[in-house]
Amino acid sequence: MHKTAASLAFLLFYGVLALTSASAQEQGAEGGVRETRTESMDAGSYSVRLRDLEQRVNELKEQIFRSKARLSLLAETVLEGAVVGSQALIVHEDRMSSSFRLVKMVVALDGAPIFSKEDEENGIADGGEIPIFDGSIVPGEHTLTVNLEYRGHGYGMFNYLKGYRFKVRSTYSFTAPEGRGVTVRIQGYEQGGPATPLEERPGIRFVERVEEIKKPRGDEARE
């Protein structure tokens, strides 16, 4: 009988020990889940902050490009002693169909970047105009270099278009007459017809117009 009591006590002891161990493991598992959730939330917050920082860096790059180009052109004007100078207006027009979304554009004037923008998610143009440059320029010959990148865009049965990427590059030379203004429109358009392969449709053309520089009202009054 003593042996039976001892055996029951032994089994009771190990039963309590097993229950305690299982409870501790369960609590540890719950703690691990809480830690994993916390780490997941921290990772999500970090990703949002990283995207925000990347967007700010891209905006700063664009401002630097514009400032650099303006300073370069101003220095050329001063060094060459241009008294009257010229004015230039450069604009991009998006004339592509809805099957193409412009996600990146880089424009250089005489080798110096004057515009750089990229937006993979929403695109940077939607059938509208984007001002590239508007300011003084040295009279004479100039060269524009344009790089455009498109991503296919479609819904439903045309959703496969999102997997396509299209890059197109073109250069254009123009003359800025002294004492006058020149407007250059960069038009991204879809060339060919329905039978034209998608990769051959994106194209770039340039439309140029020269006009008189409008004088400020104060100057007209003094004359």
C-alpha cells in the first residue's frame, strides 16, 4: 500500500510538472507572436518612411538639375557678352494612348541635365503638359537630348500590358535667335497603326516656334 501511495505521488508530481512546462511553452509562444507582430509593424513603418525619403531625394535632385542648368546658361551669357540674349521655353506634351504610361523622363540641354523625374506607380504625365525649362539662353545653336521610359498600362484582359517596358531616346538641334524667344515642344506620341508592334509605337517629335520677346510694361512706357 505504501508502494501504491508512493507511485501515485510520483505520477502526480510529474503531472503537475508537465502542466507547468506546457503552460510556460504556451506563454512563450504567445510572447513570440507578439514580438513577431511588433517587428512586422516596425518593418512596415520603416518601409513607408523609406519611400517618403526616396521621394524627397528625387524632388531635391530635380531642383538641383534645374538650378545647375540655369547657372550654366547664365554664366555662358555673361562670359560671351550677350547684351540682348534669347528666351527659351521647353515643354513636354504627352500624346500617347492609355495603353502607355510615362514613368520616367530625363531632358538635357547642351549636355547639362535640366529636367529629371520618375514615378513608377502613378506616372508623370496623363495627357497633359509638363514645363521643362523657361528662361534666358545664349543665342546660337543648342541641342536637346530626351530620354523617355514608358510602362504598359491596361485593365482586365489587357492587364498583361503592365509587364511591358518601352524606352525611347531622341536629340534635336535648334537655333536661339538673339533678341527673340524660341519655344520647343517635345511631343511623345504613338506612331504607326493598329498593326504596328507595341515596341515600335512610342516616338518623339519636336515642334519649334520663334517669336518676339514680350517687353515688360515699364520698358514700353519709357520708350
